[in-house]
Amino acid sequence: MAVPAEDQLRDALALNLVRGVGPRLQTVLLETFGSATAALNAPVEQWRQIPGVGVKIIRELQERNHRDMARRELADCQADGLKLLTLHDAAYPGALREIADPPVVLYQKGSLLPGDSLAVAIVGSRNCTMYGRRMAERIAGGLARAGITIVSGLARGIDGFAHRAALQAGGRTIAVCASGLRTVYPPEHANLAEEIAAQGALLSESPLERKPRPGLFPQRNRIVSGMSLGVIVIEASTTSGTLHTARHAMEQGREVCALPGPVDSRESEGCHALIRDGVKLVRGVDDILEELGPLTAPIAAPTRPRTENSPASPAAQPNGQEVRAPRELVLSDQQKAILNLLHDEPVHIDRVIDQSGLEPSRVLSTLTVLEMKRLVKRLPGNYLSRLPR
């Protein structure tokens, strides 16, 4: 018998409220019983057979009515204007669903958009230097202006500066919180959190009233990296928690890039160790966009502030265009328009010229640039195809 959607949400929330049942154990329970509803309905004897389920969790299950707790939590979320996402929701971030232990429930304040699949995480030291702040602001602002959503952890230092730079650039940013959304941490970022919710989203897997605890931050970091195409590390000491995010990203198959700093800077020692071990050294926005691989599926080109004059022809307008790789975001409007006339199947160059509405010389020169950028492939007989496939 099918479980109604509202009951699935309540039971997923109830499972998330069981003290002692973290993301790893939640995943095991869902794999064992098939759903949160089935897990909650299972007799205690079956729970005892699950590795990691001990006396404290069994006592928690026996002494507390988690479904009633979930109903109250749902009412509080509605009162606060929050949205709840489960793994079954279409709006649940697709990239996050693919990681090893995805959150069973996500609390959301603000909005998530399809274009947020073009996301990059920027993380770094809480005790950043002026150099780190300057580079975080430059890179986050540049990526946001290109149409990339900036993801970070709302922490002091690099995280906060990256969020603010994205907002100031008119872009989108997502903050993943370790604590519940009724307990913004650090408290001095309360106003920043409100600005982020208005121009992006706050996310958390923690119940609303949960206070920050040391163990929640590494757990939060897997979500930061899981939502992103890649992670950019800007300043990190060798003991920094930022390196946990980089490790999560590597395990999740995300790109990891590091910004070099002064060779004698303690706050850049972690970045230099990552670079020594093979992580991509990046100097700015272009390096980052070049390093990020193609998307798993094309998305509509995100809206971004205009920084150049586009040609007057209809083909040169950005509406209706798609993005297959992040490096396409820094193309001119004319380059984007011509690129979007090409497909996986070969197209003759005469057809491209006819459809562009531009002078043949401009089309040919633009195609040459696109070929040099490894976005277009020339084929025999004056045919062209679009890359990456």
C-alpha cells in the first residue's frame, strides 16, 4: 500500500529526529527497510540487528514518539516559512542525491533554482589574512557574475566573505548550516543569513533548534561539496577543517582546486600541501571554469549582468541558450549564440552562417575562437559539432 506523500515527509523527518541516528546510520536503515516509514514501523528486535544501533538508540525509540515530534517540527517550519525536502522530492538537489550519505531531510529557507546545479564551493580559513579575504571576494564575485552559484558554510572568514561577494555581485549563493535554521551560527552572521535567504538559500539537515556542536561541522562539509561541481580552497592551515571538505569532494568525484598563497604563510600551508599532492592550482576565475568538467546534463544559461555589448542580430541574444560546461559562461553573447547553433550531430558551416544572421567573416572568426577553446570540433566536409559530448 502506497504511503501518502505527507506521511513520507513526516516519517523522514521523524527518522531525522531520532537522537544518535546520524547520516551514515540513516542510510543503512533506509537500505535495510526500504523507507523511513518501514524503518519506524519495524519492531525493536529488527533495529537491534542493525550495526551501530545500541542501547541508547533503542531507549530513544521506546521512550519518545518521534512522529508526534515530527508533526510539531512541521508546524514550526510552516510558521517560519521554511520548506522541507526529502530524497523523493523533485526539488531535492540532484548532485547531492548522488553522494554516499545524502541528507534524508533538508530544511530550506529561500529558493533553489535549476541553475544552482552550476555551483562551486568556496571554503577556507576562519582566521583568514587580508590576502585570503581579497582573493575570496575576487573569485566569488567573478564566478557569481559569470552565473555560478556560490556554496559555502556561513562560517567566519573565507566563507562569509565569499557569500557577501556573491551577493554584492548580484549573484546567487547557498549557505549550508551545521546548526538548525533557528540557530544561526556564528550569531554575527544573522543579517548575512537573511540576505542569503533573499538571494539564494539557507540549507541544513539539522532539526530547527539544534545548537552547533563540533561534530556537526565535518558532517555539514559533505553537503557543501556534494552540492557543487568543485571545491575551491582559499587559505587553510594543515589542521584546518576546510581540508575535510576537500577530502569529501575527492571522495564524491568533485573537482578540487587550491589557491596558492605566500610560501611563508601558515594559513596557506594546507593549500600548498593539496597542490603538492596533485590538486589543481588556480589563480582566478578563468582557471576555475577551465578546470570544471562538463555537466551531466545541459541547463538553461543563467541570467547574469551584461558586461559587454552584444550584436543586434536575433541569434546573438542569450535567451533560450544552454550551458554544457562552466567555461561556456565567460563567452561573449555572440560566441554563445553561435555555439548554440551547433549540436552533437554534425552541422554544415553554411547552415550555421545562415542561421546566425551575421556576416560570414564574423561567424568564421567566432568559430575559430570556439575551436581554440575546445568547445567546437571541425569535421571533414566543412561540418562542425559541439563539444563536450
